[in-house]
Amino acid sequence: MLFLVVLVIAVVVVVLVMRAAAAPGRPGGGTRAPRPPRSPRQGPTRPLAPDDDPEFLRELERRTKRDDGSPA
């Protein structure tokens, strides 16, 4: 029972603090300056994985064609 009372008091305190922080006309609360708009994300300009990298694929193809048993 004591736990329930403490929980209710904690919730009330949190709600009151949140309302006080959002009250207009108070310093530090209320309206804030709007955020600057985000620029749209550009797509990746580089490969994300080795199988997306054209240079890696060319090297893999070259090694596969060589196939003479020598180490790479």
C-alpha cells in the first residue's frame, strides 16, 4: 500500500514539474525558437558492403579467371 502511495505522489510531482516547465510567460519555459529545417539525406556515395563495390567485384572476377592455384 505504501508503494502505491509513493508512486501516486511521484506521478503527481512529475506532472506538476512538466506543467510548470511548459507554462508560457516563464523564463526558460514555454515557447522555444523553432528548429532549423533538416536538409534531406543524400544517398550513399560509396559502397556499403564489399559486394556493392565495383572495384572489389573486378578484383574478384580477375582472381576467379586467373585460377592457376597461386596465392592471391
